[in-house]
Amino acid sequence: MKLRLGILASHGGSNLQAILDACRSGQLRAEARVAICNNSDAPARARARRAGVPGFHLSSHTHPDPAALDAAIAATLERHGVNLVVLAGYMKKLGPITLKRYRGRVLNIHPALLPKFGGQGLYGRRVHAAVLAAREPVSGVTVHLVDEEYDRGPIVAQREVPVLADDTVDTLGQRVLKAEHEIYVDTIERIALGEIALEGLSD
Ligand code: GRF
């Protein structure tokens, strides 16, 4: 199946970069059609531009009405022929129009082993701080389908990452982020190969 990706990112975009690199090298049988950022100056936007992927800034600044923003995101994805939406460090909730249009075809990556350490308020460094505070022996990465609630949709793939005795939020975060890059590319490739079946996904 030829995947045509729409990638949404908010900040650094290292996951977006890993996916773009894998598309370019042929490691991933997918084509990045469009990138959408909710921050106009996000490094993720510059990364997309450098890769020659059309990039759009769509946010509450460009569309103050949430329904209009939701419609603009859905229309942008559709206009670029996207058949799989990939959230890569996207810090906003998708609206009902986009979720309905792409139900079962929106992936997110979370830097912990869901359902542990997920939900509203648990993002970025806060996740790793919570894992360390709970003295967990392992953390990890989860790729899941997106629904209306944060971090709750069906789990598609998971990988454990060890927590070391002297870990800080930074060292754990770096180890997890490296695993994110690998597992996100790998999971999308398995979807492309049909090893992971997503209902509603078609050429
Ligand atoms: C990643 O840890 C991802 O799991 C989380 O936000 C971070 C984004 O990193 N949702 P980047 O922007 O891809 O570098």
C-alpha cells in the first residue's frame, strides 16, 4: 500500500525528520505529502521546507474559530491526498471534523508505555520526570491510534526502553527519543506492508 503521509508537529520535529529521512532513503515505502505546524517558527516547519515537503502554519492565530481551524486542517490533508495522518510531537487536540474524516488513520507517538504515564498534562519532560519519580525500572515508547481523548486510543506498537540508576530527565528523554525515531518509522513501514492493518486505510 502506498502511504501518503500528512505529518503534524508543534516544536522540534525530530520524529518528523526521522520519517522524512526514511521516506527519502527508501527505508520507508511512504511519501510525505504535507506538514502542518501550529507554531509559525517551529523548527519542524523548517525541516519540512528543507525536505521539499509543503508546509503550512495552521493554528488559533490563523484560524481563531476552533471549527474553522479543524476544517482547514482536514481540507489541507485532503487536498494533498493524505491517507495516513502522523502526529509527531503535535501538542494540540485534533478537532471532530479531522478525526471523523481520518478515523482509525491517525497515529500518535507517546514517550512512555501507555496506559501508564499518559493523559492530559503528561507530555514532554513531564512524562520522564513522572517515570523517574515512580522509580520505574523500564519506560518506553507507544504508537497508538488517536481518538477524542489524550493518549487513549488503541495501541499499535510498543517498545521498552530501560531506565538506568543514574538517569536524569534529560538522559532518559534522549534514550526514549532515539527509540521513538526507530519505532515510528518501523511501525509506519509495517502499516505500508500490511503487517499492521488499519481499518479504513486504502490507496
Ligand atoms: C516526543 O517525545 C513525542 O513522543 C512527544 O513529543 C516529543 C516530540 O519530539 N509527543 P520531536 O518534536 O519529534 O523532536
